[in-house]
Amino acid sequence: MIVAPEPAAIVQTDTQSLYRSAVADRLAGRPADAVPKLEQVLAARPDDVDARLNLGLALLALGRLDDAEAAFRTVLDRSPGYADAWIGLARVEQRRGNLGAARNMAAEARRVAPDSQDVLSLQAALKPAPVWRADIHTARSRLSNGLADWTETRLSIARRLDSTSSIALAVEATERFGNEDVYLEARLDKFVEGRSGYIAVGGAPDADYRPEIGVAAGGRIDLDAVVALTVDGSVARYRTGTVTNLHPGLALDLAADRVQLSARWINVWDEQGEYRNGYAAQARWQTTDQLALRMGYADAPETTNGVTVDVSAWNVGAEVALTDRLALRVGYLSEDRDAYDREELSVGLGWRF
């Protein structure tokens, strides 16, 4: 008697159990294990849209974009209202860099499943990145010894040129001791993974106490995911002389970037050519997605009204995200100087569009 060979184990396996095993593999980050199991399921149940959707998702995770697209389109041929297949097609186009096509696919998913949180999250992720940023900041300071208040208003607008650079223009109007100056500035920023830098040029026409002309530059290099080195430098010509600053520093990004700590060594060559130094430290805590708190302390020379003096100061502030593109900032600063003390309240808005 001839005994027939026993079928392979995978054939004997119940297709539903095989399907569940494949889904578990995909969700656990093992798409290469999921694909052959799903192909076995589809060989037995070719009209199973759930299995074919999961095959498309596994292929997408493996970077096999053409095969993934074919799987999602086959699902939609059989079930045009299957929102997850439209989401899959959108992610295929997103991976290809075709963001316009990805948004169209996401719109189809929204049409068939208007209340799906996955669809809403996808559409939010596919929104065009803001190109422009506008910031307005205003502050008022109260001085001791009966001196008149200071005021400051700054307006800036920046535009992202490409994925690695942006430019910005700013105008700042200030009033101190009855004199008014308007400072104009242009800035260029460059950034690539792990490195960033900037250069800025500005000046106040017919300046009383702000720099007549100034140049600033700086940068940051990430040593790893936590530690970065920073440096900022500037040269500014005042009516009283030229002041040079050099501030090397260290920055730490902790708790998945929700806590930032930084410290700088303040080096100043003042308008008389004398060398002075001090330090400054700052902390920022992103308490929630909508709220960030900051505080800082400095004991360092500062050039104000064309004269460099030693200042000790502490500050606190908060930033509240009113929407995903609009932020409110408030702050308080307290300074101790030899001639007088200063307290400042500030408020600002930042808008990305």
C-alpha cells in the first residue's frame, strides 16, 4: 500500500490562525515574517480584503512600495470604502515624496471615514510645512531711583528657503531715558542634521545708544543625542566705541527633548578695550505639548546705552501653544545693576504660516 505524503504544516494550519499570527508579526515589527503567512492566507482566501490590507502594510514597512500600492489598490477594487486602504496609499505616496498625491489619498480616506482619528492624524501630518514665521514682542521696564520707564517693541518675519536654510528681517524700536532708537537686522540661518549656524547684520540709523552697526554669528554642533556645543560671537560699534563678545557654551537635551539645559561663558571686550567675563544659565521644560516653562540666571557684563556694566539677573517665562501655529509668550526679568535696578514684563506672539 502506497502512503500519501503528509501535507506541509503550514497547509494544515487553519487560515484564520495563520492570519492572526501574521497580524501579530506585523504589529510586533516583524513584517518579513508576516508577508509569507499573509500570502498563504490569500492563496486560500483571495477575496479577503483584511488579509490583503495587512499584506500591503507589511510590504510598506519593508519598503516595497510598488507591491504595497498594488495590494492597497486591489483592496479598493473590492471595497472602495475601505478607509485604511486609502491611508495605505497615502503613506506610499508620502514615502515616495509625492505629498500632493498623498494629500489626495488622505482626502479620499476622510470622505469615506470623516470621523476616523487615524485619518485626521494623517491629514495633520501631511499639511504643508509653514514657510513663513512672524513674531511680535513688546516689553516695558520699570527702573529704580525714580528713573523713567524703558519700552521695547520688536517685529520680525522669517521665511524658510529650503530644508536647510531660512532668512529673517527684524525691526526693533526702543526708548530709554527719553531717547529713541530703531534697530534693523537681517539674518541667515543654515541647518543640517546635527549642526546649525547663523549670521546676522544690523544697525541703528543715527543711533543714540544702540549699535551703529553690528555683526553677529554663531552655531551649534550636536555631539550626540544629548550633548551639544554652542558658540555665539558679535562685534558692534557704538558711539562710545567697539564692543566684542564671544560666548562658548554647552547645551543638554534631556527627557526625550522635553528638558533643555544650557550654560554659556560670557566674554566681553568693552568699549574701553577692557576684558570682562561672566556666565549665564538657562533651563526650559516642555511640561505638555501646549505649555513650556523657562527660567534663567546670569552674572555677566552687558552693554547698555553704549556702556558696559556688570549685571546680575534672573528671568522666568512661559510659552503657550494657542493652536498648532500660534504661540503666546510671556516673561519677567529682574536685573541688579550698580546704578539702578530694572524689572521687565514682556509679552509676544509667534505665528507660523
